[in-house]
Amino acid sequence: MKFTLSWLREHLDTDANAATIADTLTRIGLEVEGVENPAEALRPFTVARVLTAERHPQADKLQVLTVDTGDGGEPLQVVCGAPNARAGLVGVFGGPGTYVPGSDFTLKKAAIRGVESNGMMCSARELQLGEDHDGIIELPADAPVGTSFADYAGLDEAVFDVAVTPNRPDCMGVDGIARDLAAAGLGTFKPKGYQVIKGKGPAEPKVIVEPDSGCYVFWRRLIRGVRNGPSPEWLQQRLKAVGLRPISALVDITNFYSVDQARPLHVYDAAKLKGPITVRRGRKGDHFMALNDKEYAPTAVDCVISDESGAIGLGGIVGGESTGVDEHTTDVLLECAWFDPEAIARTGQRHAISTDARSRFERGIDPMKLSSAIESAAQMIIDLAGGEASEPVISGTFPTDGYPNVTHRLVHRPERVRDLGGIDLPVDEQRAILGRLGFLMVNPDDPESWENEETRLAMGKKLAAAGEGAWIVAVPTWRPDVDGPADLVEEVTRIVGYDQIPSAPLPRAEGVAHATATRSQMVERKVRRAAAARGLDEAVTWSFIGKDDAELFGGATHIVANPISEDMKYMRPSMIPGLAAAARRNADRGASSIRLFELGRRYLADAERPTVAILLAGDKAPRSWLAAKGANFDAFDAKAEVMALLDAAGAPTGNLQLNMGAGDTWHPGRSATLGLGKTILAAFGELHPRIERALEVPAGTVAAEIYLDAIPAARSSERARPAFTPPALQAISRDFAFIVPADLAADALVRAIRGADKALITDARLFDRFDGAQGLSLAVEVTLQPSEKSFTDAEIGEVSKKVIAAAEKLGATLRG
């Protein structure tokens, strides 16, 4: 939301400077993203007079000018190609070293076709003051030569850019911002009045608003005999200052009220309308060319403005080109409508249309501004474009029941400002603040202040229950976000200032503070540190994904009701799609080795599941003199990362069982799961080829998911590590090589050997695999740890027999 200081002062009587206004806006919850002054860029340009204009000796379309810049020195020679350049013209001059914002270059002394040029005479486009580039700017003959053009043109003015939150529709207009500043004590609010124009004749054509069309009210006036030329200079400058392009008087007037009062309007060329206007839902076959030069096909749930020719616009969002006004327009239909905010928001998202009208209607406009807006706009049209107005006509119905900002009253207890807001504020000051914001105090005993006796009695009971000192507050129609007593507290405290809340120490128990992190938080911290220590880069991706990605992993059970976009509508059942997108972006930017992990949540039907996802893609190791081709990642790399992170999380990795095949989303022969009995702790391996293709990840990408909530809690609740007690005697190791069945998993062999003698065998690990003439050979290193005395040969032999027996139970035989 942009506005200028002078525009603000039309609604606010204040002497505050731009810096004070910006600080106050941010303090009361309207964050100022920037304050710019367009004059700063135009400060070096000056008013100058052309003394002579001669034809360029080497170019027919160029002239050589002598220019008086008003600095008291000699006139400067300037080469100019503008057709309107002539002796006596007063224009805008930029000298060497001046940056030209519209052309994005810096002027310097140069020779053009052999003739020296010392700067340039500028056009409107070159100074970003308009689109005119057919000639240089012409100023009045009495313009003071030598003065700054920015000062002469009155461009030296601050432009505020405010980030308006979705709950503040009133502050999408300058008058709403002025009201908040006045409430904060920065001046006096100046409400604008209006007069009802005496009309003549009906407002043709007829308008029909169908039930459940997404439009509540369609207020209109026909103005006959207009002349739609350019708008006056003051209006054009005001719109340009806030980033809007002047188009014509009629269009500029509607844009003016959109910014001035957060009240979008629309104008139709009445001669181009075919029969009556119908506001309805979209129908099959509807399509129209919009004013933004794009074609749209409304759906059955969109609010459509139509006539006998079909759809001519999307209500509250964008109008149609076929009924737009132009320089030939003589009769204009002025629309001031009230649309359903939710319907507008969904239509805008569905068709990816972002307009000023949508941004205001989807927040919820003030329904009580319909009359003032259409009367004020009609009067401005008559003043600037002439014509005669018809009688105003209203189609549709005001939804007085159930709409929050029409008749909404709350009970306010002054002490809640202290209890909830932390500020002890006198009752009279609270009343004054709410009053300046437009909240009215309602007398419960005055029947004329209530629409019916039933409502009055109901609110009277709430007032009595609130206790002595409470009062009833009528919420203004421009504040649909205020729907509870806590919102009234927020209004008072933000105007007083959150910086005025006194600091208060939190209560603390005596003694040393106890750790507050839960077990799951501690596990996540350890896993995150372990992953980073192993060289993985942490990624943070969206929790919602597109439908196609969700269906790759079994579909999503949770769907966002109001998504940012259709591609971010489904809560992720897996974290792999997000990491795949991140890997794809990195690969597209030249990353050769991608090692990502993310710690987040999967959203399943029964609960949110804390999960760690890992994705490895590209080169495992770069090319070197040892290997001309870099090594790629494989499923064993994913397993190594999983085992390391499970160990960091406190999982009993020595007892984990490996099962081949991790499910439909994984490669059937190159994936597995790790678990304890029926509980799966992790899945890893290569992605299924169809998943790999759909996610567009590099070939050979491996991934893993660790299910943190499946890891059993440690039997001991002690937070401290046990003391390190190294064994007194040296461990010994023995190697065993077995010929094993081709389908025997190495993990099963290692676990069987480790369990052959749990008292003496402290570790067993696979160190060799060889497929020879005798069959598949697996070699295992077994570590034995003596406790009280060194092993004898007989004791080592007994353990060896147990190891061989355990292996033979799995069909393995000792290799000869």
C-alpha cells in the first residue's frame, strides 16, 4: 500500500514529518517497508532554455542546440534528436555525470556524429514521469531557468510503502491509515463528507444479482454525455507517485478511490453492453478477454459479471476488454459492488490473478461505504469528464445476519487491558482511544440504538455478567477483524504502544534451573548435530506439496483449505519431494555433489510424525588421479548415514534387523528397512525409477527416512553419560570366512555371530565379500574382550566353535 505525504494530509491534519509518521505507523502495527522520495533521483536535473537550434551537419534527424542552464556560465552545446526541439523552448536538462533513471545510464560528454554534446534535454519517459518519448518535456516559458526541476514540478515529496496485514482492510485506503495515526495522537482525522447527486432517469441497463453468486450488492449509476480524455495533472501525478499508470479520466477516478478509501470501483462503456447485466456463477463455455490482455475461462464456482454476450469480467477482480471505456465513451455505467471476500480470494488463487481490486475485496471492504463512494466518484466524473447522472439503483441484498462487520457489538471490561495487555490505563483514556478508532459506546437502555429488543436484552445480560465498569462497544463496519473482547484490548494496547508495557521478571524456582528440553527435542538436537558433523547440509522445505507429488507417496490425507497456490495445497506424507526439489535446484546451478538432510514432520492420517529425511545425489567423490571418473552414491551410503544418525538418536543399532524392500516408493532390489521386530525405524535405498523420473532427480539418487517417534526410549532416565571405564586387558580379534547361500543377508550372519557368545564377543563386522568358484564368501572380524584374565588357546577355540556353529545354522560353511 503506497501513498504520498500530501495525500495523507488530505485526511489527517498534522505537522509531523515523514520520519515521525513512519515510526508511528510501525509502532501501531502498520509496518513501513520503505519511505522514498522520487525527487532525489531527479535532483540533478534543472530547468533550461534552448537558445538556438541548428541542423546537425552529419545527420538529418539531429539538431545542435545551445542551452542556457542558468548557472551563470557559458551556454552548453547539446545534440538532440527530439522533433519538438527548437529555439526558445524551456525544458529539463541533465548535464554530464547525471544518472538518467528511465534509460539506466549516466550522461557524459561525448561526440555524436562528430559534434560534441554536453548532456541532454530529457523526455518524460527518461525521467520516469510517463510513457511519452516522442519529444522532450516542454515547460511554461516563464519557468525559472537554473532551478531544480524536482522543486519546480513539486515532486519533492515522501512516498510511504506500508505492508498491510490481511486483517486490516481499512488500511488499504489512505483514510484508514490517517484514522489510525490520529488515534495514536499524530494529528486530527478529517473525515470526508459527500452529497447525494440529484439524478435524472433510471440507470440502464438492468442488473440481476443471482442468489449465491458471490455478490451481495451491485450499486450503480449511469452517467450520460461524458468526455473521457486524460485526467488532470494533479490526479495523474498522484497515481504515478504510488505506482499506478494513468489511463484516462474515468479509469483514473476508479483507481483514485481504490487507494483513497479502499473502495474499488469499476466503469463500463454502456454502449458496449449487450442487454441486462447478470451477476452469477460461471457456466460451461464462459470465457472473456480481460483488461490485462489475458483470456480467462471462469469455473462454476467463480463470481462472473455477464451480459447477453456471455462473461464480461470476474467480479471484484478484473473487468473485460469488450466493455472497457476508451476515448469514444460517452455513457458510462459506474459500479460500486460488495462481493464475498472468500469467493474473491479463491477465484484469484484459482486463476492466478493479482489486482488492486482483489487485494481489497478479499480482505473485506466496508459495506457502509457503498453510498459515499458511488456518490463521490459520480461527482468527480461529472467534474472532470462532464455528463449527467441517473438515479442510483441497487440490486442484491444486504446480508445483515451473520456478517461480522455490519452489526457487531462487544462487551469491554477496562481491567482486561491490564490483565491481557499488561498496561494499567485509565478508563477515560481507553474510551478516548476506542472512540478515535471509530468504536462507539452503546447505551443498553436506549431502544433506538438496537435493531430489535431481543438483541438488546441479550447484550444486556452479557453486560451484567461482565460486572461493574464494563460497557458495550459497537465495532465499526470497516473493522471485520475485531470479533472478540481480546481484540479490543489489542486495539488499545497497540495505540498506546507495546513499548510502554512494563518489563516484569518471570517467576523462577529456587536453586539450579532444571533442563526444560523434552526427550524428543534432545533427540532432534543430537541428530541435527550428527548429520551436520557428517557433512550433510540441512534443508528447510515447505510442509505442503502439490497433488502429483503427494500421490507418488500414497496421497495426502490433510488438504489446506486456503493454500498459497495449487502446488502447495497438500500436507506432505513424505519429506522426500521437498528434498528432491532442493536437490534439483542445486543440480541446476552446477552442484556436483548434493548431500541434504531435513528434520521435520510428515502428516499422516493418524498424527504428525517427526522424521529425518536424507537425500544423496551426484558424485560421492570427485574425479582424481586415482579415478578418472567420480564415484556415485549407492544404497550402502544411505545405510551408513542412517546407522550413524540412529546411533546419535540413541537407537540400539546393534539389535536392528534389516529387511529387504522398503515399499512401493523405493527400488525393489536396492532398498531396505531397519527395525526392531515389527517396528520400522528407518527406510533407505534408491528411489523407485518411476518416482525418480517424476521428481526429476539425478539418476542414482539415494535417500532415507528415519522415523524418530519409533525409536524406543532409553531404559535409564539419567541425562548424564556413564563414566568411561576402559577394559584392563587388551582385546583380541579373529577372522572367519564363510561360504554362504546367495540369498543370505550379511547382516543376518553378523548378528548370528555376535550372539554366539554375548559375554565374550563385543563386536563383529563384515570386512570382505568375494564371489569365487566355491560360491559367495563373506569374511567377518570377531572381537573378543577378556575381563579378568587373558584368553587361553582353549578358550579362544571354544568361542570359535560357537561362531562356526552359529553360522552353520544359517546354511554357511567355514571356507577352506
